[in-house]
Amino acid sequence: MGVPAVWAQNQPRNQAQRPPQNKAQQSNPQGNTTQAKPLFKPKEAKVQDRRTPAEIMLEKKRWTLYRAFWQNLATRYNYYFHARTKLDRVVRSVNRQGQDNYNVLLPFYPFTAKNQNVSKGELDSVIEKASTGIQLHDPRGKWIPDCYVLMGRAYFYEGDFENANKTFQYTNLAFAPKNKKEYKTVVGATENDQISVSSKENTKGVLTPFRHKRARNDAFLWRARTLLELKDYDEVQALLNLLANDPKFPKRLEGSLAEVRAYSNYIQGRYHETISPLQTAIDKSHDKVAKARMSFILGQLYALESQPDSAIDQFKRVIHQKPDPMMDFQARVQIARLNAAREGGNPQQSIDALRHMLKKQKFEPYRDGILYTMGSISYPKDPEAALGYMQKSLKVPSENRVQRTITYKGIADIYYDQRNYAEAKKYYDSTAGTMTPEFVDFDLVNTRKNVLGDVAARVALIHREDSLQRIATMPESDRNIFLAKMAGTIRQEAADKKKNEKKDKGSNSDNYTASSTMQSNGPGAFSPQAEGNGDWYFYNVAAKSSGYSEFRRRWGNRQLADNWRRSQTGAANIAANNGGGGDMLNAPTAADAKPAVPADSMTADVLAAGLPLTPEKLRASRTKCQDAWFDLGKLYYDKLDNAPLAIETYDSLLLLYPDHPRKAEVLYSLYVWNGKQNRTDIASRYKNQVLNEYGQTNFADIIRFGGLKDIDAGKKKAISAAYDSAYTAFRNGNYADAIAMRAQVDTVYGLNYLQPKFDLLQAMIIVKTDSTFATDSVNRSESAVQYVMNKYAADSAIFTQAQSLMAALKQRKEIYNYLIALEVKKNSDGTPLVDEDVSMRYPWQNPQPVFTDKVNTAKAKADSIQVAAGLTGNKPAAISVIAPPKPVTPYKVDANNPFFVVLSFDRVSKDLMDEGLNQFARYNASKHATDKIEVGSFVLTPNDIMLIFRIFPNEDKALAYFDEIRDAASNNIIPRIRPTDYSFFVISRDNFILLNSTKDLAGYRKFFADNYVTE
């Protein structure tokens, strides 16, 4: 058979061996050969065109008027129109959803990058619709740039600013105007010596409003807004300046350009520079909603710039523009506030105007805001009236969460200013529960909420202890009379309270009875329902009775009051000097927790029991007050950032307790705080007092040599390395080198941030090298350590280490004195007699850990050898002491007690232990499914880990299982663990409890081996 023609055609021409020729391929007489025609033509491989229809049309289709008309028509109404409609609907919904805080500067736009409240699905649909329109239609159409701008806006509202910036940037570059003579587009061409980047628009003729606008010009402004969100302020400023000087930039966008410039200044806090472009944006804006918002912001800026007349005029313009009801109401509120606050204003007139607004029906949804504003105008002139208005505001039913948050904070701020920290904390808690993370004072509220509890507790403690001390210092006769009257007052108040509760209970019962009677009388004037089981809750007697019973069962007898669910036990009782003494005298403390005495059983003797009548109790009470005053100053300054109140607190502390143990730190704090308040004369006085009275303290060193924190990273690293080298030399016993390194650091760096550690290290070196401590009358070692303790009393870490070192020194001296007084005596037969006061203790006789100073112990050994060498006569032989027998744990045999089977591991890895646990669980599931044997790991000590098999009803069941798994373990269950690395035993529940408490595993193994036959 011959080779097919197709195969023959596809062979390489230079193939060495060719197939034999067939009949169709023969030689003619001249020797030439003829080629046969192929049977079929081979198929050519097709290349798939993956270009979009837009790219194909750009290459193959001519751009004619006919084609331009239909392409533009389809792009605009099939895609662009629907995408723009959906995007506008999403933006309008954002404007309606937002609840703004009108008491501070409004956000420039009703949404932010953090909380846009937009539907990502809707915006993705806009992007998809615009992208589809771009890909399916000719890119030469005039609506294609509009689709790109829509895509960029959708990315912007999604918060995807990177993609938005790229989209607007591409629009500006790809659709820039280009002359036919130019090979490629050049953005920024020069015209009349001015750089122009915009696309020129045709503004001539009466059809100008109906002509298509170049979307590329809009893309410049949207890119500027996007860059502002990316905080690229320099790029935005350059772009806005370029557009402002561009001769081709359309006049229709001048208002938008001014708006973006105003927004740029506004978010950067340049409020004075915001006013002029914002006014221009308002005058040229055609968006009613945006114009009203910008007008309101302009009024706020005028008020911030202390121009109340201009601010009032601007808020009146807001009202004339007829914005949404909330902004209209807030503009009127701002006018009332400005009239009350400006020079010559009448606050009462503003309050009367707001009270008149309360009577109007159109302002009924905003009654909570009106009442709050009346309270804010009344404060600080009349705090009680302000609190009354704000409390009424909270009682008004409203869904405005922002206003409720502002009202809670307003009440909390008033209590905070009045230093009623217990009440302030309650309302800051309520504020934190209703505010959102975008609330302007979010961090401040959380800080005060967390700190004021500690502040209120310390203020309450000071008032309580002061009252107790005042009563305790009274003459005994006057004190007894005072306590008797106080006890009588407490009993009378308890009786009145009980009487009122009974009256309230009876009134509630009468109300329910009357209601039930009216309902049972059938249809009448008082009942809209014929029967008592109506659909409405309050017409249904059964439902009301059930609800009342359920409420009383769950919550008890609650009075009708605000915040009735708030816990009253956590509030601190801050009693005045002339009242509330009963609670303070009878209040339990952490150290003296006693059962509370019922108020109706209060007596003078019970009240007297809490008074500091002894010198020890009086001293303890004064110490509590001193510590509370000190902590208050730190809390005010460090946590609440209230330097004036912190200074006042420490001034009071020095006045009340001039001998405060931490006076040096108090004086130094007053020096620093007054300096930051620019009270240089007062700060200088405290500075001199620290230097003169406490010149050896760390605070004096800081004043002399400057702060320890103002050092660069390189210097800090060098000091740290120097300390590490000195400490390493100390650890290696090179004490001279360590002292030299420490001296070098003092010479090069002076006072440094590691000065406390260097001083402690020097004290430790002195202790180590002090060989004359036994005969040293000046106590060189103790003096060095005491110096560190005195200097760094406020540094808890350094002080604690120095204190431990001092305790070791005291112990070393005691050991040395004992060894000096030790006498070695002999019996009559010449054998050594051991001092009976010396005894040996073994670990099981003294299980508590004993911490000793290894260095000083070594020193003590050397001293004892030296003392022994100085003894005269024959040295005694080594004394052999017989250790007492180790006690046997009293395990007991009880066959009827529930039992466990235990597998105890010895030097087995955790992975093998986990594998063993899983294998035994599978074994029990297959072999003992009905017995429900549970297996779990148990750590007796860090070295004694075991598996517990539980629980067996008696000893026989446990032993049977013990025999079964002991034989099967090594062969079938845990063959990877060597039998020498584990052991089995059974144990009763009582013995296991005893084993867990004593940790005496060896003792129980001996007990098990002695009492059970396991072979």
C-alpha cells in the first residue's frame, strides 16, 4: 500500500528515507516524475479574536454621521441613562439616611469614607452597566467618557479610591482633545501663553443648555475629590490652581471648582480660607439640597470666626431656602443660641422663643432637640434648670439617636463640671451605649467612662474617711448624741420608705382592680370593647394582669423612674458632711466585710463600730486619704487631661498632709504641671523646694540634668549596650570592670534613661565586694542599698529589687552572728555534742519554697569555714545526721468506692500521649460501647502526666478492665510506646482526691503494690 497524498505532502523535504512510490507517482521516459493531486485540502487553524466589540468596530468600521447617531443613541439610553439613574437614587438615599450632629461643624458631605451607608450591590450594578456600554459600543462615541465618569463615581462612593483615581485619570488622558496633525495626544497644550488641560465646550447659541457636555472636564473635579480622600493635598492644590487658570475650563463648572476648593480647605481645618470659595459655591450651585447644607456650614464657620451677625444672616438664608425639616429646625436653634451668646443678647428671650416652638405642631418631632437647646442655653448660669430641660428631653419619645446621644453627654458634662463624678459616669455610660464611632467626642466619652469610676471611688473614700475622722474627734458625749440622732434618722427614713412602698403597692392593686371592674361591667362609656379580652393590650385584663405579675416576678417592686434597670449598687455614695453619714459609717470595706445591719435596726453602737477611735485605726484612715488624694491627682492629669484640677488636688494634698511619704514626687509633679500652664513663678518655687529639700532623689536629678525621654534612638541604643556590658561583667565577677564601665557612662552621657538600673547595679557591686560587713560600723552595703530605695521610691520595679536585696543583707548578718556564737562542745567520752537548736529539715517536712540569696549564701559558707579555722583544739569529726523516715500517705482500701484505672506515663512525648489517648478512645468505643467508659488526660505534676479511665462502680470492675488493657496495650493499642515507659494501676475516688492534694505518686504506687495482686 502506498502512503496517502496528504501524509506525503506533510513530510519534511530533507527527510532521509522516503516511503516507496505508488502507482500514481511514476517516471516518464525523460526520467521526470509526476505528483498526484491531494484528495482534500488540509484545514487551517483558526485564531480566536478575543477583542471586545468596541475594539473591533474601531478597526473595521468607518465613523460616519449615520453610525455616530445610532451609536450615541444606543450608548446613552440603553446603558448610560440607566446607570446614572441608579447612581443618583443611591446618592439620594444616602442623603436621607444620615443623621448629623448639628451642634458641631457638619461634615461637608452627608457621608464619609468610613460610613457611607451605600449599597455595594447597587454600585456594582452601576459599574457593570457602564462597563458593558463601553465594551459594546464604538469608543469614538461622545457618551463613552460619560460612562467612564459614572464608573469612577461608583468606585468613589464604594470607598475604592484607588480604582476611582485610575478611572478618572484614564478619562483625562484617553479622551483629551487631539489635532489631526498630531501623532499622539499631548495633555497641557499652551494657548496664548496659558497652559490648558480642559476640553473646550461649545457655549454659543440658544441650544447650549441642550448640548452634550464634555464629561472629561467633570472627571478633573472628581479626581480632585478622590485625591482629597487619599490625603494627597499638594496634588489637589496644583490641579485646582491649573483648572482655575485654564482658559478652556467651562463656566458651568466654576461653582463645582469652588466647592472642591472649599472642601479641600475645610477638611484640612483651614476654616478662614474656606469661607470665600464656599460662598462662591453657594451662589453658583443649582442643587437645592447641597446648597442648603453648604449654607448651614457657612453659618457655622461665621459663628466659629466670632461673626454672630453674619452667622445669623446665613442661617436665615438656610430657612428661606426651605430645606428638609430637620435642617430648618436646626437653623432656628442656631439662631436662638447665637442671640443668647452674643454681646448684649438675652438668653431668656431665646428660651422663650424655643418654648414657643414647642407649641407648634410642625416642630413636634424635634421637641427633644428644642428642650436640649433650652438646657444648653441655660448652662452655666442656671445648672439646675439646664439639667431639668435635658431630663425632659430624654423623656420625649424620639427615634433620633444622635440627639439622644448629645443629650446624654450634655447631662454628663454638667455633672462632670460640678465634680459629681458618680452621676457623670452613669450618663457617660449611657452616651457610650448610644453613640456611633463617628461621634465627634467618641474617644473623650470612652476615656471618662472608664476613668470616672476610679475617680468617684476615691472621692467617696475621701469624704467617707473625713467624716469618720471628724466624728471620731468629737468629745465622747457629743459623739454619742450625734450617733443616736443619726441612727434615729436612719430608722425613720427606713420606716417612711417601707410605708411608701406599701402605699404604691396598694395603689397599683387598686388601679388593676378598678380596671378589671370597668372591663367587667360590659359595654359602657369607659370601655371601647364589649369584652375584656380585646385585641389591644391595655383593653385586655388577662394580658395586663399577666404582664404585671411577670414584671414583678422578674424585676420586683420597681419605682416609676428613669433608668430603672440601671444597677444602683455600683454607684458610689458621696455623702456630705452634714448628711448621709449613716451610709458612710456602716459601709463595709474590702478589709472589713461584715453583714450589713438592716436600716430599721440601726443603733448608735453599730455606727460607732466603724469609727477610727484607736490610734492604729486613725493612722490607717489617714493613710487611705493620703493615697486617694495622690491617685486623684494622677487620674486628673494622666487620664482626664485636666491639669488645673490636678494642680488643685495636689495643692490640697500638701495643705492637708504636709508630711506625705511621696511629697518629693508631688512637688515635682506640681513643678511640671505649673510649667506647662505657663505659671513660671509658681513652677520655680516648687523646683527650688525639690532641689533644696529632696536633692538626693531622682526627681532632683531630672530637674538638674533635664528629662530622660528627650534622647535620640542612637544614643539610647548606646546607653543600653553599655549597661548590658556592665551587667555582663558583674555576672562574670569582673566587678572592677563593671564599676569602670558605669563611671564611663556617667562621664559620657550624664543622667540617662537607665540611671535607676545603673544605680542599682552599683549597689549590688558594693554588696558583692564588701568583705568587712561583719565589722563595718557604717554598714556600707546597707547604706548603698538604702540610697537606691530612697532615691527611687516612686519606681516600683527598682524599689522592689532594692528592698529584696536589703532583706537578704539583714538575713546575711543574722547568719553571721549565729555562726560566731556557735560553740562546739564535747561529751565526757570525747564525741562531739551538737547544738540542740540546730536541726535538719527535709523537703517533705517543709514543703513551702524558701528563697535564698545564692551569692550571700556562698559568702556565709566562706565565713563559716573561716570561723571553724579559728577554733582551738581538735576539730570535730563530721556529724552524721540520720534523716527521719518519710511519712506514709494514709491511703485506704475501700472496695465499694467508685474506682478509676490510671495509665501513668514516664518520659513519653506529647505526640505519643495524644496518640495513646485517641487509641484508647477507639478501643473503648469498639470493645466497651455499652459500658460508657470515658478516657481523658490528667496532669498531676509537670512531670507526672496520666490517662484516667472512669468510672467503675466497684473494685472488681476496675481490676477486670485493668487486666484487660494491661495485656492489650503493648500489642494492639499503643504498640509505639515501650512498656517500660508507662504503668497501670487502679485507684479509688477518695484515694485519687488524696493523691491530687499530696502529689505523692510514688507513695501510692507502693500502696498499690502492697495491697493488690497484679500478676
